[in-house]
Amino acid sequence: MMKTKKIIGLLAVILSAGALFSACDDISKDPTPYPSILSFPAQGGEQKVIVRSYDGSELVTKWEIYRIIRSEPSEKGIKGVDIKCVFDTLSDGRIRVKAESLTLTCAADQKSIVVEMSPNTNSKKLSYVIKASGGMEGFDMICNQSPKDTLTTTPKK
């Protein structure tokens, strides 16, 4: 009976400590993109992403893009390939990031990102993961682009 009380007491202390430490990990003000997954046709195009706090409120936490990964199919599934990014600060304070067929323009106040995709001339789907740091966890965005239409039709005579 005494051992059971000690075990229950110890379990209560461990659970209380776990609740205390997890309460410190408040990510409600971490930046989060809306939408976080974008789809583009093969012709390319432009879409605007709004960055807000995780809880949906006005953004208060600073963030920055630090990495872009291209997803490629391989024998073992999908592998991520880091791609070269060129970062520029524009005269109005916006940050422009160029990487392959992808261009991201981040607003100076960090509340939006304009995502541009050039036409996909490849017969494979393109997929990029954009990684940003900020807050406790940062955020990821995914940009997918359809492959170039490989079907050709011959007009009937």
C-alpha cells in the first residue's frame, strides 16, 4: 500500500512538471503563412501569402527565409535538394529571394509574401519547401507547380 502511494505521488509530480514545461512552449505568436501550400499551373504565375501569428492575430514576431529545398523523386522515395538562394534588400525595405524558377518578395513589415513562379518547361512536377525561422518553431511553405503539358495533338486533315 505504501509503495502504491509513493508511485502515485511520483507520477503526479512528473505529470505536473511536464504540464509546467509544456505551458512554457507557447507558439501562439509564432509566424504562420496563410495559405501554407500553393499550387501553380505549368504557365507559372503569382500568388500572395499573408503571414499572421499562429493564433490568427496580427503578426508580432519577426521571421526570415533561410532555406529553400527542391523535392525530387528518388529510388528511396523523395529526397530534398538544397538550392542556391540569392537574397536582395530592395530600396523600400522588402526582401527578395530568388531560387531557380521561384521568386519570393517579402513585405518590409513581414505581413505578406508575393510568390512568383516562372513557367515550368520541364515534364516533371516542381515542388519547393520554403523554410523560415522566427518565433519558437518558424514555418514552412510548400510551392507545387504542374509539369509542362507533354501531350501534343495533331490536327485532323
